[in-house]
Amino acid sequence: MRARYAAFATGALDFLLTTHHPDTVKAISRASIAAWSRGAEWLGLTILATELGGPADDTGVVEFAARYAMKGVVQTHHERSRFAKQDGHWFFVDGEDPSVPRRREGPVVGRNQPCSCGSGKKFKHCCARC
């Protein structure tokens, strides 16, 4: 993550593209990355959290805050980035804004449906009250 931040700060676009995962690199625009990289004054990187990403892992997550100024206005880019290791090299897969609520995984239980806990009660009279 620190290497990718340094690449943004120095305009090393080739590094950013070669460290982007092959499955997702086609979805990015070199021109937009170049504009953001060169148009910003990069002020610092703070790693907020990490999950996995060690030498024995094949995946990892890094949550970070990158501070930069754009046209004199200081901003923070807060992201949870997913990485995957292939052939011993780490690649950036994608990122998400942690302030945006995640979508629920799995089926949604309606209020009048039987509760999924198996109590036999309606969901609204059981686990929905928790």
C-alpha cells in the first residue's frame, strides 16, 4: 500500500498499472489516474487497519487515509483496499469507501415471514426486536 501511495505521489503511473490486478485493471483509466496523481499535492498516508496480507497469505485488506490538497483544499481519501497475491507478487484488486454501508449478504427476511432462527414466530416478533 505504501508503494502505491508513493507511486500516486510521484506520478509513477506504470507502477500503478502493473500492480493493479489483471482481472480489474481494464476498468481503470490511465488518464484519470494521471490527472488525480499530478493534480494533487500529496500530504501523507496513515494505515488505519490491516487484515491478513502476511507472507503466508494470498489475500489482504488495508484500510488507509491518504491526505492530499487539490487546488488548495485539503481532502482525505479513506478506503479499504483488497489485495491478492499471485506468483509471489501483490496486486491491488479493488477498494471501497468504508463510510458507505455495505449491502447485506444473503436473503432478506420479511416482517411477516417465519423467523430464520427456527423459533416458529414471525420475524417481527422474534429476531427483528433484537
